[in-house]
Amino acid sequence: MARPKILCIDDEASPRESLRYILKDRYQVATAATGKAGLEILQTQGPFDLVLLDMKLPDCTGLELLARIRQDLPAVSVIMVTAIAEPKPAVQAIKLGAADYLTKPFDVDEIRLVVERVLREDADVTVLITGETGTGKELVARALHFSSCRKAGPFIPVHCAAIPNELLESELFGHEKGAFTGAGQQRLGMFEAANDGTLFLDEIGEMPLAMQSKLLRAIQEREIRRVGSSETIHINVRLVCATNRDLAASVKAGEFREDLFYRINVVPLVLPALRDRREDIPTLVLHFAQQFARELNRPAPQFTPLAMERFVYYGWPGNVRELQHALERLIIRVHDKFLSIE
């Protein structure tokens, strides 16, 4: 498995190089002297697993850059570093999403322990993605996986609403030969398939209550049993869940277990509807156009300003999914190098 990637952002050369020297034997370490340079490295040389971020930078504050990183790259963990041993900045940093806080001068053993702990937690933390249908929750889940320490492992998606209730346990945990009618051979479940990687449970709000209790046990104990077996199997899986439901309301209505809700809602990510993040539309248009053109073995088209404007200002009630399908139809039907809308 590839070594985790760390970016050290500090305007002073001495602590910046000290961190690189301390960590280079275990990790891939890059450095930057300004917030602008650090953000550019994150966006062009990623994915990174961790950022060590100085509180004071020449072009911005560390807290400002922390907020930007948490917004644009939520899968990247951040440890704040400062020479000022005051509690107030530390509290502000933690509230903004910093994983930890270190003070200068550095204690080598402390740095190594904190970095190791944060990276370990980053690899295992459970994330709940909420948003309307079609907002791209699986795309975010894949981004979380490929930006984590588990990126070399498998990413296994399971659409809970698409699997009949009576088959969901077998789908997740597997079964032994003869466990039920039709079980002609042993079958591994999705938990085992996702070992050392990420299991994505889409539309988890549709999971029946009886299955929720079994899922809770698997998460708590980090072990499963195949249907028809008494043997326990240890699992090493990161769980990412998604739903278009208000799970807190489902808990109050008795439709979703409260203990399971708190287990999967460790890091909540709310994905806005596409109409509420129109600045993302041009990037998505170009991405899908390139994807479908590549599949059709033809050059990706270019969009005139007016055409892109139409994409940006349309309401997209079906969100990212509707945009994706619209681009697929467009690329199939139109062979022009420049796409315009008259």
C-alpha cells in the first residue's frame, strides 16, 4: 500500500524542513511556504491524507485556510501548528474541523504519535452523506475513499433500497452453502469484499429495523457472521453511508435506530442540491463531457459561453444525475467540436 501523503504549510523554513525530516521515513511529505501555494499543491498534486498547517501565514491566517480546506477537501485531515501556546486559537481550530493541535518547539515523539493517530482515524471514521436524490452522494463517497489511506483497497457500493429485505443480510454478510433455499454454494458478502477498503451503503434510511440491529453489531464489534454460520469473521472496513431521508426525523418516528444513527453520523456531510451550488456546474459539465467522449472514442467538445451559461442557469431538478444523463445524450447525438445553443 502506498505511503500516506502529508503537506506541511509553514512560512518559516526551519520548522517546515524539520517536519519534513521527522516524517519523511514513513510518509510522502511535500511542503509549502504560503497558503496560496499550499492550496495549489492540494488541488494539483493530491490526493493528500493530512495537512500540517501553521497558524500564521504571510497571505492568510491558518484558520482561514483551514476553513477553506474543510470546505473544498473534507476528506483531508488537518493538524494545526503554532508557536503560541494559547487555548483560544486551539478551540477555534477544533471548532473549524482541525483533527488536533501542536505547539512549537516540536517534540519529535509527540508529532509522530499524533500524525499516526490522526491518519489511523481518518482511515476508519464513518461518514454520513445526506442530500436530495441525484446530488452525487456516491461521487462524494468515492472521493472520500480515494483521498484516504484506504485508497489502495476496494470501494464497494451497496444500494440498500434496491435489494429485497430478505436478501439484504446475505448481500452484506454472505452465506454458507445450504443456509437457505437456493444457497447452492458459499458466498462472500460485501463486508468481506470491502476488507481493507470502503463499504458504501447508499440509501441506508431504507434498511429495515431488523437488519439495522445486525449492522450495528457489525460496526461495534468489527466482525460479522455469514448466514448459516456460527463462525465470526473479523472485518477491517471503513463505512460511508448516504441517504436522502432526514434520519433524525426517522429516529423520532421509530423507523431508524437511534444508536445506529449516532454510530454512522460521526462525520456528517450535507450535499446541497445542484441549484444551490451552481459554481460547480461548469466543472461537472466538462468532466461528464470528457468522460462520455472518451467512452465513444472521440475528442471532447468545447462549449461556447452561451451554452455553458444555459447549463449553469437551468434548475436541474434531478441534480447531478440529470446533468450527467443530459450530457450523455448530448455527446451521443452531437458530433460538433464546438457545442453552442442558439
